[in-house]
Amino acid sequence: MELFPSDAVFTPDVSWVALWPMVVMALGGLLLLTISSLGKGRIPRPFYALWAVLTSVGSFITAIPLWAQVHGWEDAVLWYDPEVDPTGPFSTVGGVIAADGFSVFLTMLIAVSMVAVVLVIEAYLDREQDRFPEMFALTMFAALGGMVMVSANDLIVLLLGLETLSVAAYVLAAMDLRRVQSQEAGFKYFVLGAFSSAFFLYGIAFIYGATGGTGLVHITDFLAANVLLGSSGLMLLLGLGLLIVGFAFKVALVPFHSWSPDVYDGTPSPLVTFMSSVVKVAAFAGMLRVLVMAFESAGADWRPVIQGLAVLSLVGGALGAIVQSNVKRLLAYSSISHAGFILLGVEAASDVGTAAVVIYLTAYSALVIGSFTVVTLVARSGDRLHTLTDYQGLGRTSPLVAGLFTFFLLAQAGVPFTAGFYAKFSAVIAAVDAGTAWLAAVAMLSAVIAAYLYLRLVVTMWFVDPAAETDTSHVGVPAAAGIALAGCAAAVLWIGIFPNTLTDWAERSVPAVVQPAPPNLVESGDEADADVEFEVGPDGMPGMPGPMPGEMDFGELDLESLGIDPAELEAMLEGGDLGFDVDVEFEDPPG
Amino acid sequence: MPEAVLLGGEQTTTAVEWVVFIIAATTTLLGSFGVIMARNPVHAALSLVGSLFSVAVLFLNQGAEFLAAVQVIVYTGAIVILILFVLMLLGIDTEEDLEDEPLRGQMPVAVGIGVLLTASVFALTQLVGFDVVTGTPEVTAAIRDDMPNINQIGRLLFTDFVVATQLAGVMLTVAVVGAVVMARRPREYQPIPEPESMDAPLSLDPTDQGADNGAEVAD
Amino acid sequence: MGGPITAFASGLLAQLGNDTTNGLVHESVQLAEGAPGFPLLPALVFTPLLGALLIGLIPGSRAELHRATAIITAVVTGVFSLYLLAIFDTADPGFQFVEATSWVSSLDIKFIVGVDGISLFMVVLTGILFPIALFAAKPEHNEKGYYLWLTVLMAGCMGVFVAMDLFLFFLAFELTLVPLYFLIGKWGHGRRVYAANKFFLYTMGGSALMLVAIVGLATMAGAGDDGGISFDLVKIANDGEISRDVARLLFVGFALAFAVKVPVFPLHTWLPDAHTEAPTAGSVDLAGVLLKLGTYGFIRYGLYLFPEASVWAAPVLLTLGAIGIIYGGVVAAMQKNLKRLVAYSSVAHMGFCVMGIFALNSHGIEGSVLQMINHGIITGALFILLGYLYKRRHTYEIAKLSGIQKVAPVFAGLFTLFMLASIGVPGLAGFVGEFLVLVGVFMAHRWWAVVAAAGVILAALYMLWAYQRVFHGEPDEENKGFGEIKLKEALPLAPLVALVVFLGVYPKPVIDRIQPSVASLIEHVEAQVPGFTEPTSQHGSELLGGDLDEGSGDGVSEDDVAGDDAEGAGAAGGPDDDEPQATLEGVTVTVTGGGS
Amino acid sequence: MRQIDLGYLMLSGLVFAIGAVGVLIRRNPLVLVMCVELMLNAVNLTFVTFGRAMNDMAGQVIVFFVLVIAAAEVVVGLGIIVAMKRRQPAATADDVSVLRG
């Protein structure tokens, strides 16, 4: 006998506070599209940039109540409301969206990065005299995908976030319609992205078969409750392996990196700031949440793989960069090497490691946005000048731009009192703390190799006179790009000198395994006649989706409209054969 | 977890099911090989139709009626037609020489990866056998006989998978916007650059860049 | 100009250093209100940084302001360092003027600074050499960047010498790379870019593993009662417990960084290039101060942190030091370029420093510290003179120079003085340090001392030979016009001349301050390494006493009597003799007994 | 799990591998897109099989999403191909040679 009728619909509990940052971003993007299509070119372009900036800021602001909900109001950044009690980490919409320190912080990071990216895009469009409101809209949708990825608590949601991000990124890469390299980059990105998505999906399929669900919480619980010995664990391992391959493609780890230099090269320069910051943040966040949180107990299986990928990426990225003569390709390889450093934190599979990843991603975002902003500016009109020759003598012709670029490059090399150094330091701490000091040693040595490539650029800018074919015109800094550059430089310096704040935040930014709130029964009547409260055992209860141990409060229900006969319920309760405790208060006791 | 086996719906496989499986599996494989072996892209697309259609039959065979319908409508009806359309539009239905390897050693590597993938899945089925599915049964919602397939999917789409559904909407919007953007024509094209030589200057001695140019000398 | 700077600096520092503790050896950071007073050590670090900031803010058109700001900053810092010297408590072996402020709280990284007798003179050396280098050399272009980087470099060097937190130390250690990189690369000569890159990559490569070692140390040995992480130097040195093998591994990580910086023999190849191509001020600071980062690191972060590992590695480093001395000497003798010759002589002299440290006894370490000071002064002065020479002749080629003594006798005289000091002629600064090192090494490993002594002879050989070729003879056409040194040029050298003579004649004040700290360091090593006693034997002290007072014969006979019994030697040379004072040609050498 | 389900699994593995090999060896951009579709179909087959074996509806719902993803990717991919081919009508994927690597 079932308590609820078979066609009762249980809708998941929705905590809007956790969704607002994403909703704002999505609405902002959609409205921008609407406005741009209605405006038919009469609206000046800066309006779109302003709109995108405001949306990003709005997204950031709406993340503050979420931060407060997770950490407490004392730490909320802008306003204080003592009325609201912090709940700690929680998950919502049936447990597919996690709201924990990790997701909140990275959501905020993406929102802040978006502001800088939008400014750079605006500076670029202004220079190229082009109108492209879609460029803003697509970056906003991609940022939405990124936000979903950092909070996804379910592999399918993670995948959809990833696809939203990727599909937008394919288009962004191909967006400079004047240059065929751009479309080729987009196509290459698309083919390898789709290829890796297929691997990713196949991995999810095997994990689904091995555990019975795609929710990270479910996977964690399943792995905690079941020991898959011998061959019965093979499918899980195969799934995990395919998943890692998928992630490795997305974040461009050696040997799955070959697309990355081409794509960076072909993509319009301002959009590379987006690809190397937001996309990397989201992909690493997803990777970390899946591996470190859901597959924590399988660490012995995946950690060696990640270690191997880290070594290959660190060394391969650094060595690959040395032979490049194109600055964008060079920085692409350097970002591969950075990815190896981030893997140190992932591989550590600990809270220290997670903090290191968060710190590294934050510092790295500031660094690459700054670097590629300079690249955008130096490329001049048409986005053409990217070879080392084009940077010769930049220190003399445009000392400000060259100085900032030098600062960002040296910071990437890990010079003290910059964010780059502190990020590397955190990664080394994570690795040593996890007992893989050898990996830290490899990382630091490869950082020396990588330093050579940054020095090459510095030498080119400061110590070499311009060649005959070098464009020696002064590189101006438009206001929008100037704000972005100043912000990035300030962030890099601030993190380098006073890392305390970031470290504090990062240490609390750990993903948490949280059971979802119970679903709501769709109420079909308006008159309540019973207050129903269940205490459900570990096996769940019939008629309810999934095993959800713990208490559930259904609140006041109109039993008759649900098709439950109060008398029958009464009889059931008295019979006591339900297999779970249920506490019902009838307003109008039957019988 | 052997319980999984017991809970897996009907336990017996009817002869019809086997026959359908064998036929559809064969055509799926033939179609798949056709996609990668056909020199003419149009033939490849037609093979793809065959393959996808067979998969739709396999879906039916497994009781996924809605998916089978969507498979036929969306894939064979829309996607492949779209591909063929672009093929004809651009006139790139030229045959390609499969013997000609663009990158040296690409073919063996590709085949190696393919063999590895196949081997892992086959090894999985052979080593583990019937216990291969170890997951907890009925985690999200049990497949029910008393409700149409499409109803069950619909209910899940708007309860457990509601976030995914919304996101899918956003993703489709992005795709449409992207396609529209790609269809634009720029004001002017930039010339296609000459391919650069692969040999970037590699020298650990940076003097070749700097020393001679440095005119100023301090002190 | 100095007024506002210092006022601003002290205001800033009052902010930064408001949680301070003064004490012998601070146990933990008290975050309560601390002792009031001027935060002298933070001022040493932040004054140059502030100067750099000012220079950066002054527009590029006001070139004269850049120079003025840089010089004032450096002089103010130098005055601070001299004031530090004046109020330094001679009897106190521990860290003085300790200031501690929390920095990165979650990792327990603190801004702790302090000086003891060893770092005191490094600080003073930095404080003296930088202003002098600024006075003595002027860049020919782009003043702003030049002065900016020089002041940053000064801050970095100060930071290394006063840091008592491993993280802070590493930051300062790495920070020195960037300014010097630009100084060499932008204002250097000839193959400057090559030299700059080589310098940067070598030193960064060396210290890459040090970061891992520091973190390893902080996580393993830094864990106190709370099981956390700590970068506190004193805490790790005293409470850190790590297994022997791990400690050795970590020591190797540190030693590599220092060995590159010193540089120790096989890792030295960056030095001649960097020295030769660097602008004058860069060479002066590189030779005078930056090389000391390595040797200072060996003492503070090698010996102090890893006593057991240091004892374990001592033979290797002693050998490398000895090879460096001989190799540096031989190669210097073959140089055709005068600046390169001095650079190679640095390799030899720094070999003495390394040998002194790893003799692991008080004579050796004291001598090593003294040698660091002396080498800084002497080589600094030589590079300044070479800078003047280059300004006149635009070459360092020995073959192109001749008879300069005839046309510029004062210049030649100054060169002679510093050259003799460099050779180690008694009565001048170079002698005392080398002598003490030789004594220390002799006590520990007699034959190495013999090898090292041969290095002294080599030094005389190559220096005098070069001198003869450059200064003697008749000046040819090109050298006839060699201008005599001007007063403006000579003035910056005056303090160095005074120091060279003073330290050569009366080094006691310096040794008095070094000695307690070295003694306490040796005690620390002895306490931490079971079974290790300072290798000071009757051979050594008696040799010293005998040599100086009664002649060598007695020394040898005492040697035979005492045999190799270190314990007995320690007792004999200890309290009974009560710090024998020996005098040789005006040199006052205070020798501690081994047992004290 | 029934015998026939193992058959489905092996079939999906084969189709997936075929698709992967196709992506790696073919050069016509449209054929690359088709090969990716093959891979996704193999995944779909696996999901349905597992969902059935565990008597779980989620498998089929996930397949629905995979179909949506495939559609979105094809739309964008074809858009990019069209834009690219407008410039270089004769090119195949390897003549994507302006970019090295």
C-alpha cells in the first residue's frame, strides 16, 4: 500500500539565493540579445558593454547573500544583516546545485573576471570599429555555464554547464570573421571539444552504471557504502579514466593539449582573456569537485594519473613555449605549464590542495587577463601583430604597456611579491603537505625553464631595438582596457604582498558533500488538514524518489486532494507497519 | 550487487528481442564503418543515417519509445539533413584519399586508440560479466509499466532534472546565436597569411637577439 | 629630502611594526602591544623600498631628482645600519632588535626581523657599499630605471640579512634577482643580455628547490604543539624534529641555492659573465653584497637549521671550496680581461668563505664572516676603480693597457692598496679573514688548509702579474691620455680605504661582535648533533699561540704530545688558557678555546 | 543484467571506438562532425542499457539531454564550417594549415 498516489509529483526544493548569480547572468544575456535585436543598431555599442559590466556586477552582488548564507554575515563583503542565520553549505534543486564555500568564491571570481573581460572586449571593438553585441551576450552565457560548472553537484548538470560554456567558446574563437585563422581555431576547438565531450559522456555513462546515479552526493555515498573489489570495480575505473581524459582535453593538459596553442593563436585576442581565465576556472573547478569530492575514496586510483599529467604538462608546457615565436602561442604553452601547477593542488586531494587551487586560479586569472589585455593592445588594429618581432623595443616606444606586461610576465615566472609567486608557493605547500614533494620539485624546476620564455619576452621588449618591420607606433591604452589592466595589476600586487585575505577565503572555499533538501509535494488543494512529518530510514520510503535519510517535513497538506483517505492513513499509522516513523497531526481527526 | 539483476525489469530475453538486436547491431556497425570508410562524404552521411536509425531500433527494443522517436526525428530527420545540406551548399563533397596520412603515424595511433577503447569495453564485459552493473537500482525513479514512457521522462525533466532542462534551453539559445553570428559577413577580409615555417628560432643564447643591437653602454 | 622620507618611513613602519617584541631569542610572537621605539630593522628594508617608490613616481624628465632621491635613500639606510652597529649589544649572542608582525596568519608566516653578530656586519656592509656604489658610478642613459632598480636591490639584500622567517627570507632572496637582471641587461656592457639571462636562470634554478625545501621544513619541522605549519627560523632550528635523512635532503635543497649564489666551484659559470658585463654599480653590489647572500645563507640556513646535515656535507663543501680557490686562481691568472680577472678572484675568495664555514669551528666561521666583509669592501673598491678605468679607456683588455702608473700615480696607488689587500698582505683587511679561515680549516682538515694556502700564493701571482702588465712600463699613445683620478671620484673610495686599513690593523671590534654569535652557533650545532664537537684541537690553538708568540717549534711538539684527542684538546685550549690573545704585526686576533 | 545487455555494451564500445578513430583519421570537416555523432550515439546506447539494467528512468532522460547537446554542437559546428569555407572553398581539415600544430 502506498502512502501517496502513484502520479503525485515531487518537485525539488529550490533555494533561490543559491541560484540568483546564475539567473542574473542568464537574464542579462537574454535581455541584451533582445535589446540588440530590437534596437537594430541604433543603440551605441558602449551601452552593451555597460550592460554586460552591470550584469556581471549584479551577479557578483547577488552572490553576497549566498556567501553570507554559507559563511555567516560577518564575512559578507558589502552589507550586514544580522537577521539571517548562516546555514553552512547546502545544496538545492534536488541536490544538483551545491552552495558551498568553493562554489560561492569561484562564482564571485568568474563575475569579477567577467567585468575585466568585458572591458577588454569593449576596448577591442572600439578599436576595430565593429559592432558585436553578440560577443558580450555569448561571453555572458559562457560565464553562466562556468558558474553552473563551479556549483554543479551532478555530473549531468556539470556536463550541461560545460557544454553551454564550450558551445559559446567555439563561437567566440571563430568570431573574428575577417581572419580565416579565427574560424579555423573555432573549428579545431569545436572538433576537439566535441571529441572530449564524448569521452566525458562515456565516462559519465560508466559511472552511472557503476553507482546507479550521476549525483556527486550519491556517488560519494555509494562509494562510502560499497567496496568494489577486483574486477567489479573495473567499470568505475574505466568511467573515471574517461572522465579524466575529458577534463584533460578541456583544460589542455599534455598530451591532450595540441589544440590550445592554435586556438589561442586564432581566437580574437580579447576573447583569449576569457578563455584562459573563466574557462580554466570553471573546468578546474569541475575537475576538482568531481575528483576530490565525489571520488575521494578512489584517490589511490586517480592520483597517480593526475601526477603523471601534472609532470607532463609542467615540463611539456615549459619546453613547448621555448621554441615559439608567436606571443600568443607562447603564452598558450605557458598556460599549459600553469595548468600543471594547478594540478598539484588537485592531486593533493585535501583541503590544503583545494585552497591552493582556489588561490592559483584567482592569481592566474588576474595574470592572464592582464597579459592578454596587453597582447590585445599591442596587436594594433586588425589584431595582427603577435610575433616577437612586433614586441621589439616596446619598452622604448610604449614604456607603460611594456612595463605592465613585464610585471605580469615576471609574476607568471613567480617573482616574489606578486600573485604568481604566492600561487606557486601555495601549490608547493599543497604538494608537500600531500606527501608528493617530488612533484613540487619537478614543478619548481619546470618553472625555471618557463622563466626563460618570460625572460625572452622581457629581453625583446627592453633590450632589443626595433627591427625594420616592427610597428613602432605608440601603443595607446583606451580607458576601458586601462581599467582592466589597472585592476589586474593591483590584484597581482595585492595578492603578492598581502596574501592573507585571499588565503583566508581560499581556506574556507572547500567543496562540501551536502544531502539535498527534501522535495516538495505539489499541493493541489488549498485547504490543509494535516501536518505531516516523516522520519525516513536509510532506505527511503516508497513512492518517494531516491533514498533520502533524515527528517522530512511536508508541512500542511490537503490530504483529500492528494487522494489520500485520512481514515486509511490513520489506520496505517495505527498498524505501525510502514517501516518508517511518521508523525501526523490531523486538524480534523477522522473517525 | 546481485540485487540489481533481480530488479532489472523482466528477466528473460525473448527470441524476438535477440533477433532484432542482432539485425540492428549489425546494421549499426555497418553504418558506423561506412561513416569512417566512405570516401565520399555524402555516402558517409547516408551511412550515418543507417547507423542512427538502427540505434533507434535498438532503443525501441529496450523499451525507450520516446527516445527512439526523438532519435529518428532529431538525428535522421534534422541533423543529418542539415549536414547534407551544408555539404551540398559548400560543394565539398569531393572524395578524399584515405591512404594519404596528413601527419606521419597518425593512422596507427588512431587505430591503436580505437583498439584500446574497444578492448577495454570488451574486457569489461568478459571479465566482469553479468555483474558489470554495480549501481544502486532505481536511484532516480523506477521505470514503471503503468505510465507511458513519455510521461515518465516528462516528469523527471521537470522535477529531478529541472536545472538540466533549463540549462539545455540556454545552451540551445547559445547555439542559435552562435550560428547567426557565424552567418554574418565581415566588412572586409584580411588576407590569408603565408604559412610560417615551423622552425622558430631556438637558441639558449639570446645574444642573437640583443647584444649587438644594444647601442648604449653604461659607464 | 631626507626629512620627509624618513618621517614617512617611520610612520609607515610604526603601522607595520606595531606588534613588536624585543628580546634575546623571541619564543613566540606576542600580538599584544610591544615595546615602543623606532623599528630600526624594518626601516632598513622599507626605506629603500620607499625610495624606489618615490623614484618611480618622479617623472622621467627630472633626472637629477632621481639620483638625489636614490643617494639620499641609500645614505639614510646606511646611517641606519651604522646606528645599528653603534647600539648593537656586543655581549649578546642572540638575535637583537627583533620585530615580529603577523603576515599570513593561516600559514603562520610572520614578518620577523632581527640581527645577530653575523648578520649585523652583512647589514652594515650593504649599508656602506650601496651609497658608495651610487656615488661612484652614474648610468649613461635612463637614470630613472637604474636608480629604481638599485634601491630595490638594496631593499632585497637588507631583507635577506635581517629576515628571521623562512618565507620572508626566500622572498627577499628571490627579489634580488629582478633588479640585478635589469641592471645587467639594460645598463651592462657587451654580451649583457646573455649574462643577465644566465644570471637569472642560474640563480632561479638554484633556489627553485629551496622553496620546496622551505615548505617541507615548515610543514615537517615547523609543526609545533598545534601540529600546524611554521616558517619561524628560531622555532624550527630549536624545536624542529625531522628525521636525519629528510634533513639531509632538505639541506641539499638549501645548499644548491646558496652554492649557486656564492658561487661554489661547478656552479660558478654565471659569475664571470655577470660581473664582467654588469655596470660598475652592479658589479660592486654583486660582488660586495649579493655573493654574501650565499655564504650568509650557508651559515644561517645551513649550519643553524641543519647542523647534522651540515656536518655530513662538510667534507664535500670543503673540497669544493678548495677546488674553487685553486680553480679561481688559475683561471684568473689566464684572463686577458681585467674585470674578468677580478671576477675570478672572487670565486677564489668566496671559496675561502665556504671553507671557513664548513671547517665547523669558531675560527673558521669567524674568519669566514670576516672574509665576507673584507671581500665585499676590497672587491667593491676594485670594481669601482675598474669602472673609472673603463670610463677613461673604454676597455678592460689587459693587453691594451700599459704604464698607467706613470700618468696616473694616485689611481695606481689606490689600485695597489686594494690589490694588496685582495692578495692578503698582512696589515690590510684581506689578511685577517683568510688567516682565520686557514687556522680553522687547519684544525679541522689539515691538508685542505695546505691547498687553500696555495691559493693565497696564486692570488699574489695573478694579481701582481696583472698589475705589472697594466700599470708598469711605458704608456703607449692611447694610454698617455689616461686622466688622473679626480677628487670627486676619489671621495667615495675614502671610506673604503679607511676600512681596509682599519680592519687590517685592528679587527678586534668586529670580531668581538661576531664572536658571541658564532660561539652560540657552534654550541647549537654541538647540542643538536650527537657526538659532534667543534674540531678545534691543540694543533690549532697551539699552532696559533706558538706561531705568534714562541715560534713554530713548540707548536709542533705540543701537537705530538696532544695527539688527536679532541676532548683533551678542547679542555686544554679552553678555560685554562682563557682566550689567548695573539698579536702579529699589529693584528689582534682573539681566539676562543674549543670548549667554551 | 542480461546476456543481451552485455551485447549492447559491446556494441556501444565498438561504435564509440569507430567514431573516435574516425575523428582521428578523417579530414573532411563534415565527416568529423558525423564521427562525433557516432560517439555520442554509442554513449546513448550505454545509458539506455544501464538505465534498463538498474530499472532507472534517469538513463533515458540523460539520453534526451545528450541528444540536445548533439544538436547544439552540430548547429554551431556547421556554422563555423560554413564561415570557414566561405574563405577557403577547397580546404579539408588538414588544410587548416594557417595554424600550425
